[in-house]
Amino acid sequence: MNPTRLENLLDELAAAELELVGYAQGYDRQGAPDQALLDEAVALAARADVVLACIGLDELSESEGLDRSHMRLPQVQTRLLEALYRTNPNIVAVVSAGSAVETAWEEHTRAVVHTSLSGQAGASAALRVLTGAVNPSGRLAETYPVRYEDNPTSAWFPATGELALYQDGPYVGYRYYSTTGTPVAHPFGFGLSYSHFEYAGLSVDEGGAHLTVTNTSAVDGTEVVQLYVTAPAGVWGPTRELKASPRCPWRRGRR
């Protein structure tokens, strides 16, 4: 597709009220090892207060026309994060990916901003989140497993024959992980913001569920209330399922 204009984070940073120490590519776009690119980025990181590391899945890693054989980020990217972290631990990873990935590399970051596939204006949107101009409130729409083998479909994907067998039944995504007690890196519905919220007074009647949500922080923000229910005893199915996800703004002190 042809965007009307296409932003990049480097240009957006140059126009912001931030001191930009510099830019280094850091890794080969197609995943080829390049020590010179890595060394340049590490040297630059030593001069910065905070390092923004733009990482994610490229066209070879995810596509609608193929099945992935693993859920790892390209090795050149995780190797870069390790090297940067040894030099400057203040790493903020800006991730671009259209599907879940393994996240062992997060131990080499202080924060992660997941932009998903953010479109032509994604760079300025990411910068607004990074600088606090916008308070993020998004939630993951899928579970991030600890490793690919934890995914219940890993045994029959990638498909080797003409047919790809669907064997999940009702245990799709978080329904499988919560029912089996399989540890995950980040659960479905996970997300952080610059605000803090407290829930109180939950009650359930024929009209639905009711509770009080209070923003206890000094930062205006939006909370996503997620309601999960369990089927009655004797009814076969997942341990819990999402039944409602109302979204509403909660300003300081407002209920």
C-alpha cells in the first residue's frame, strides 16, 4: 500500500524538545551478522542517558503467506540489546510486531513500548507515549508465551502437508494457558500505563457487574476493566473466559 506520508522515529525525535545524541543502525535489516554496526551502536549508547532500541519482526519473520517456525526476534536484535545493556542499562525498546514473540530479551531493557503495526503515523504516536504527552492504555490482544513450545499449536505448526489441523477446540489463546496453568510471559489483556488504579466494591446481580474504579495517581489515564467468568460446576469448558471489557476514562480522583 502507498501511504500519504510515512513517519520515522528519527525525524520525529529531531523535531522534539529532546537532546538527540545520535543514531546508529545497530543491526542488519535482513538479519545478517554485522559486528561494525553493533560496535557503532554500543559506542553511541555510552554517550546517552537513555537508549531507544527499535526492534521487531521483519518481512522474513512474519507474513500472512507462511507459518512461523519459531517466535523469537531476529538474533542480531537480541544480541544488540545484550551489548547495549552492558554499556548502558537504560534501554527502552520500541517494538514493532504484528504477532506475539518470545520475550526473554526484556531482561535487557528498562521499559518496552509495543507499537504493534502502527501505520504511517506510528512514529509520532510512539514518541508521544515515550515523552508522556499521551498516557498509554492499550492491552495485549493475545497471550505472549514464555517459549514457542508452550503454545498448544506448536506440535502441528508449521503444517507439513496439505492440511493444517485445528485441534484447540474451545481452548484458544488465554483459555488454554489459564486452564492448564501454563506460565506465560504476558497474559492476554496485559498492559501498563503511567496511572495507578484501585478496584473496590464489586457486586454482581441480574443487571450485571458493578464496581468502583479510582485513579489513585496524579496522572490522568484510562483503565480497561476486564471481567472473566467461570462456567457453573459440571459444565465443560475453559477455567475462565472474558465476558465484558468496558473502557472509560478515569481522571485524578474520579470514580
